[in-house]
Amino acid sequence: MTDYALGDVWARPGLDPRTRQLATVAAFTALGNRAQMKIHAGYALNIGVTRDDLKEVVYLTTVHAGFPRAIDAAQALIELFGKRDLAGEPQ
């Protein structure tokens, strides 16, 4: 399963890594999967997605997934950003 998800699916052509990570963050936000959303938000930051981009994705999900899930995702971003700030990682 891991080989399929992380190999076959992630290696497909068609979407650049930035777009793929933003879509993944949006999907996990909409599903209410805070843990995976936070992991993929970190991956997104590592490849150049900005904090503002991630905030906009979460904001957009309020329309489709509802405020409770977006609020939960926003809290996950606050935690992630705080952890990265404490570690001295770039914004």
C-alpha cells in the first residue's frame, strides 16, 4: 500500500510537487484528518509553499468542508508554525 500511495501515485506526471502538496493539504483538511494534514503542510513548507498559501487553502475549505474542520486545520497550522519558529526554520 505504501509503495502504491507514495510511489505510484506521488510519482505520476501531471502535477508539480507544490500543487500536489496543496491538494493533499486541502483533502486532509476537508476529511478532518488533522495529523496527516499537519504532516503534509510541513512537507509543503519544505518545498517552498508559503505559510500564506497554506492559510488560504484552509480558508477555502470553510466553504466546502465547514468551519469546524477549517478551525481544526488552522489550529494545526498554528502548532506547526510555532514548532518551526522554535526550531529556527525559515518561514
